[in-house]
Amino acid sequence: MYSYGVSVFFPAYNDAPALPELVGKAFSVLEANVEDFEVIVVNDGSHDNTGEVLCELASRHGSRMRIVTHELNRGYGGALRSGFAAATKEFVFYTDGDGQYDVAELPKLLKRMQPGVSFVNGYKLERNDPWHRIWIGKTYNQFARLLFNVSLRDIDCDFRLIRRSLLEEIQLVSTSGTICVELVRKLELCGMDVEEVGVHHYPRLHGRSQFFRVKSLLSTLYQLVRLWVWLLVLPKLGFRRAHAQSHS
């Protein structure tokens, strides 16, 4: 039993069918492993019955469960930023609300979170998606790792345990899935160790992924290039420092 506190949150967009099992399992895992915890679900403008499902779950689980509601969809990055802002415990864990990762594997990450470790990241032992999604995901991951000089083997694995103190030191600006690249890049630069743990990835049983659509892919590519310019190109040119000084 770990004595420190853990905030667990799930970004959810039209994930009503998956949430009861996901939230229920999260409570079971946390009650068996952590003394102090909270469960947060960010309802990112869902237009199914996610809101009603979450209200029923909150009444069942009591004060240890909280709901953050976006009236309009803010994108995956917006949902993660709201989840990080809502977390109050020493460590923050998140994974997606669609149930493709098993929250029962959280103890693997807790075990690896030692002093001097900034975050523990899962990596997919095997991706259970249609072949075209596997190919797109692998290409995106390799491209992003190369472009941003990230050592993490699986940027796209949203199964992470992070020190909240570090989240308070960095400023995240992405609104799309590029927030994962921004997040791990900034955390790797903090100077602490990063641990990686293999986790299972399961077929999506409900709903449809928002990432693997032409419009979403093009938007993500645009934001990825813009993020690269902001994080790697402009600092070398001294632009950001000069810009900040001129507005101080």
C-alpha cells in the first residue's frame, strides 16, 4: 500500500459505454494500492449520454470522484490540460476513457515511481487496432520522436504516471493530440529519470477514434510542425527570449 496520494483522471468524449467498467476498476485498483486518491473524469463536450452516466457514477462513488465538464469540445489537448489542472494529489495518472488500456496495470507504474523519476510511461506491448491505424500510429510516433529528439519509445501510449510538481512547472498549450509530444518533451527536459513499462492495448469496443480521420490527421500534422517551430526552432534564434523581454 502506497502512502502518497494519486489523482487518476480520464478524458472522455462520447465514451459512455466504457466508463462504468473503467471507473469501477479504477476505484478497485486504487483502494487496494493507494491510501489517498481521487478519480476525475473530464467530459469533453460529449453529445451522447456520458454526462448522465458520470452523474450516476459520482453518486455511487461519493466524494472521491469528481467530474469536469466542457460544454463544448476542446480537443484531446484541452481535456488533458483540464485534467492536470483539476488534479490535487502528489502524482497524476491518466489514460483514455475508451477502455483500450487496462487501468488494472497501474500498479506496474506505481512500482517504478521512485525518487528521482519524473514520470513513468507505458509502451504498448502490441497495438490492437486495424492495420492502417497501426501503420499511421507507428509512422507518427517515429516521426515525432525524430523531430523533437524524444527518447521515449512510445509517445502515443497514453498510460502515464507523472509528478504533479513537474506539471506545475511546465506550461502546456496544445489542444490536439500533439499535447502528448509537448508533454513528454518538456518532462524529459526537467533533468530527472524516465521509466518505461510495457502495458497491454486492447481493441476499441465502443465508439470511434477521433484521431484517425483525415481532417484530424491534417490538423495534428499542422499543430505538430507549429509546436516544433515553437519549442526547437525559435529558442535557437533567441526569439522567445527577446519576445518575453520586450513584453516584461
